Amino acid sequence: MGNAMGKEAVEWNTVSAPRIPTLRRISSGTMFRRCGPAKNIPNPLYGEPMNLFAEVMPFLAAAGLALFVGALLTEAMVLVPMWRTLPPQEFFTLHAAHAHRLYTFFAPLTAGATLLAVVAAILSVLTNRPLSPASVVAAALALVMLSTYFLYFQRANASFAQASITPEALPAELARWASWHWFRTAVGLVALASALLALRGTSL
């Protein structure tokens, strides 16, 4: 541009947030590049469909976790207290008759909520979503909830269904089951709170 444009100077403000360069002409004719805070800048490596998908996924993840945690709270506050009041033989009969219904209900709900949370976290990181750490925390906690099934519930539920545990040992095992269940429910509540926090980083 020659002397008409003058020299170009760059002024960078020392703040931690990403900055968007903008141009401002001052009276001396010198062009300064100033920076304003960046808000929800899509990653240029990904197209618009990917960025839109990344915007929608946090809502789906939060909805999935809300349904899952709501079901866990219902089980903890309604079913578990009722189970603990039943005589051992009546409990074994009831569990054998209805355990498959509980599994059919909870298995897809658990897998779906976990999958949605993990996908939302991956997309938020890849597309540089604001508050992506909250999505990552929600996904990690969803995986912790899923792991409790393999660490404890799978074995315990099988012992109930097969009545392989003695009637004398049943009250203590149900108390242990309730403790594990409240643990995964508490983890789920924190995961849901993280997923809801991640919604603040969306622009929808």
C-alpha cells in the first residue's frame, strides 16, 4: 500500500481468552490491529454440519443423563426400600419374575446416556466449544456409572435372580446394593450438573 497506508502495528491485549483481530484507523493514518474476545469460534478444520452437530449434542447428552438419573432416583427411593421390606423368599420370587423387565429398561437407558455424553465431549473438544471441560467431566462420570454395573451390579443381580445367596445373607447384600446404587446416583447427579453447565457454551 506504500506510504498511504503507513506501517501496520499490532496491538495485543494481555488477556487469557482467545482474541478476534479487528482493524481500527487512527488519526495519524496508522492502521492498528486490535483484538476483541472470541465467542464460540468454530474450528475451521470442520465444516458447518459438524459444528452444528457439536452444538446440538450437549442438549442430547443433558437430556439423556436427566432421564437416566431420574430413573436411578426412582429406583432408589421407591423400589429399593420396598425390596428391603420383603421376606427373602418373596423377594427372590419377585426378582426372578421381573428382573428381565428392569434390565430391558435400564440397559438401553444406561448405554444411551453414556454414549451421548461421550460423543458430546469428543465433539466439544474437536470443535473448540466453550466450556468443553464440563462436557468431558460429564462423559467421564457417565463412564464411572457404567463401570459400576461390571464392578458390582452384574454379579449381585445374578445372585438375586438365581437365589444363590442365602436368606440370612440377603438383608446385608441388599444394604450393600443400596449403597452402590446411591453412589452411582450421586455420580449421575454431578454428571448431569456438568452437562447442564456445558449448555452455557452453546449458541443455540
